[in-house]
Amino acid sequence: MISLVCDGEVIAAFVGDVMTQEIYGYRPDSDKVHRIMEYETHECLEIDPSRPLSDQYILLRDAPGLCSDPVQTLLGTGCFFRGLEVTGGSIGITMARLWKSEVGAVVLRPGDETPWDLCPILGISEKLGFRFMAYNENSRQFENRPPLVTPEKQQRDYEVIVVHESRVAELNGWPEIIR
């Protein structure tokens, strides 16, 4: 994973997936994110804004029981996501599954964030229209809380759900469903 940051903005980023032999990324001044595959073929990545979360899986990087209460509630309703998957390993490979629309959301638990891990995934995710949503106890809504781009390691003390901007209203409809 590599990124180019200028004045606090990720202006180019690339992530390689050793499992699929694919590379995802964009160059400066590009408005497209490319997926470069084996045999030198490529495509522009696009997210289907009409595909509901109920037709997609949510990807966790830890056991469901370690998630916050609001996320556990979302998972337990059975009506927001088609199902869930749990994975480990590279954050880049995890996020690539989101970018390719293999899953509709990714849960990132609190923890340390390093610029070499954060900046490439943040840049590509934002370029594709994904939002880093954190739960607000007062409003009972998930609110966009993008990570801070900094050259230092930082501690994120809250959980986020990374979801496409077209699905934010759907995600925030959850209080009505569980009442």
C-alpha cells in the first residue's frame, strides 16, 4: 500500500491484493479508481447506488460480540444486511472487498491507525464515495467522521462503519426498525 498526501489530502493511492493479484488505485487529478487485474486488464470501479444493504453482507474484522451495542443491534435485527462475514489480515485486502462490492459495509473497531495503513484505504474509499460513519449516542444516528490524515500514528477510540454515501440514509433508518 502506498499513498501520496499533499496538505492533508490523499491525492493518489494504490493498494495491492496478493491473493487476487490485483491493484486498486488512482493517480493525482484522477476522478476514477482503477482495478488492475492479471493479464494487464483493468476496469474503473463503480458502486451501484441502488443496491440496498439488505442485499449485501457486512464484513467484520473481529468477532460480532466485540462490536459496540449499536452495531450488535444492527447485526441482530436480520433486516439490514444479508449476513455477516468475519475476516482478519490486511486492512487493504479487507477494504478491497468493499471497493469491489463483494460486501456492502466494513466495521472497524477502535484501535491504532498508522498513516501507511490509513492513507491508502482512506483515499480510495473516499474517492469511491464511501463514508466513515461513527455512532452518535445523542442523535442515535451514524455520522460521517472521516479519519484525520496525519504523518503520526493515532488512536481512534470509537468504532466506524464504512459504507457508501448512497446507503447512509438506509443505515440511519435503523432506530425505526428496532423500536
